[in-house]
Amino acid sequence: MARELTQLELLQELEPVAEDNVNRHIKTAKNWNPHDYVPWDEGRNFAELGGVDYDPEQSQLDEVAKAAMITNLLTEDNLPSYHRVIADNFSMDSAWGDWVGRWTAEENRHGIVMRDYLVVTRGVDPVALEEARMIHMTNGYDPMLAAAGRADELEAHADELGILHSVAYVTFQELATRVSHRNTGKACNDPIADRMLQRIAADENLHMIFYRNICGAGMDISPDQTLRAVTDIVTNFQMPGAGMPNFRRHGVLMAKHGIYDLRQHLEEVIMPVLRKWNVFDRTDFGPEGEKTREELAAFLEQLGKDATRFEEMRDRALAREAAKAAKQAQAS
Ligand SMILES: [Fe+2]
Ligand SMILES: [Fe+2]
């Protein structure tokens, strides 16, 4: 069996790939300004400055759009947790350090613009939003450990959970946030919000490509080891933002209304990336890698079944709600 590479060896071997991809990213990324995406003339003071405080009637967003906006913004707000994972597992030297800085600065824009939009348009309660941000950020979150399902075994596996797990995690996470932002934009029913979230989603896509290329190069350099990390992440993946206040309730609403559901997770996030890495057709896995691939395939098959079951339940629930609404309309 091929020897597993150490974290240091992986960083060294993958450094030229990181350098090429930082350069490609800088050439491709668009510089944009958050203030250009916010309808400032809709804004007015809150009570503290002689105006009026938030009232739910002021919001143009329905419950689904609100839940999605809050979830997506809190995820962006929690950038320090994500930065910590990336900074801890990447080197801060050379191209690795350049990427960590650049990516962090770009991510920060997302939280800035979404918060400005929501406060100016009074889309959500700014006090509740701030309370949720405080809770979520104070708790912190180690997305990688949680996603790798090994939070309880940190000591035993600390040296296995390194760069490969982190790049695998962020590859899927960036793509998941891309899907979620895009669909939230549509759900807001406001062309300004849609444009803003399209802009953010385009950034997330470029971030995903960076991490996907690094992880893909890892798959070529050390196939069995990389597939193990990918499989750990895929089989334990939690939606970005797990653990934030109301996450379950908001997650259910988002899944029920097609902002982010199991089918999208499987077909728009997991499968395109696995196909890009050619996971199911490659011939360079050793016996361990072959075993891991079978484990991954079985998991994906089950995920497909779970997605179908969820869709059936959702269709029935939505039909019941529609029938109830029709009955109420008739009665009134
Ligand atoms: Fe982001
Ligand atoms: Fe991103």
C-alpha cells in the first residue's frame, strides 16, 4: 500500500498547484463594492436616533426568504471560525498564505453587503439578527471536525485531520453556499436582493474551484489518502451554519421550499465535484482506496433514496397546505 503523505509533504507537493490557482483566481475574480448593491434610499433611522424601530410589517420578505437570508448571513458572519480552520491547516507562507488572506478578505464582503441590505430594507429584525450573530460567533464552530464526524476523537485523529479534510470540506461548502445564495436570491422576490446574491454566488463558485483544484491534485498525488478524507467529509457533511440559533427550523423551511434540500445537495453539490475528480472511473486506487470508494458509493445510493423519500413527504405536505389554503379562501 502506498505510504500516506505527512501534512508537510502534502503542503509542499501541493504548493505549486496553490500558486497556479491563486494566480488564476486573481485574474478571474471581479472586484466589487458592497455599497453598490444596497438600496440606500430605502433606509431610515431607528428609534435611538429619533426614528422608528423595526416592525415585522416593514419587511417585504416572506418567512422562507427571511429564514434563508438569516442562515446565509450568519454563515458568512462566522468567517473567523472558517478562517481558523483554513489558516490552521494551510501554511501561512508562500502561495498558501496569499490565498488565506485573499479568500478571507473576499468572504468578509459577503457579510458586509448582506447585513447592509437587510438593515436598510428592514428585511429582518436587526436586534434578533445581532443576538443570533453574537451567539453563533461566540460558540464558534469547527466545521471540519464536525463534518468529519470525529469531534469526539480529536486527540486520536488530530494528525489525520489536516489539509485534505479541510480542502474537501470547503470544496463542498463553497458550492453549497453558492446554491443556497442563488436560490435565496430568487426567493426574495426583489431584483436588488437577487442581483446581490448572484454576485456573492459567483464569488463562492470561484472559491469552490480553487479548493476543488487543490483537492483534485491531492487525489492525483495520494489517491487513497485523499479519497478517505473526501469520504469522511461527504458521509458526515453538515449544512454550513449547523448549530446557529433556529438552524433546524430554518433548515427545514429552506429544504421545504427548494432553497437547499437533499436532492440539491446530492446532485448540484456532491456529484458534480466527485465527477470532476473522476472518483468513480479512476484506476489508481489501491485496495484501501477501492474499499473507501465502495463505502462512498453505498452512502450516495442511500442519500438518493433519502432525497426521494423527502421529496414525497414534501409534496404531500405542500399539497395539504394548498388544499387548506383553498378551503380557507372559499370560506371567507
Ligand atoms: Fe461567502
Ligand atoms: Fe466563499
